Amino acid sequence: MKCCVHIVISGMVQGVGFRYFVQHHARQLGLTGWVRNLPNGSVEILAEGNRDFIESFIVHVRRGPHSAVVSNAEVIWKDPDGQFERFDITC
């Protein structure tokens, strides 16, 4: 079952390789979408794909890379629209 998730990660998540970590795991799981830094210091993610893979992905991003400290992960499920071809880091 294909689905979509919007995630905002807060904590010490910028300048620690978080976006590259997210992109690596998303691509490994065959997800599409994007990740970007927000001006307030958090990281925003939009990912589409198989629900089981997205649930696994959420577990990874709640932990983050070893250099990050995740204090909160706001997860909002959405309907997929299939507009992405791959998973990218955006500005």
C-alpha cells in the first residue's frame, strides 16, 4: 500500500549530516520525496512509498545519525500524489 508522510524533526539536527542520513535511508528503502533544513533549526521530510518501508524509515529518522540529537519528530500521514521520481535533498 503506497502512502505519504510529512515529518518535522527537531533537536540538534542541522550541521550533523542529518539530511544525508535521511536521503541514504530513503533511497535504500525505495522511497521518493525530499528532505530540507528549516530556518528554525529543524529538518522537514516528505516521503512516499510502501507503508511498511515508511514505518521503518520513521524509526531511522527518529534516531538520526550518531552526531545528531533528535528531541521531537512530528509525523503527519497524507495521501500520496506520486509526484516524485527519487528522494532528494532540497533547499
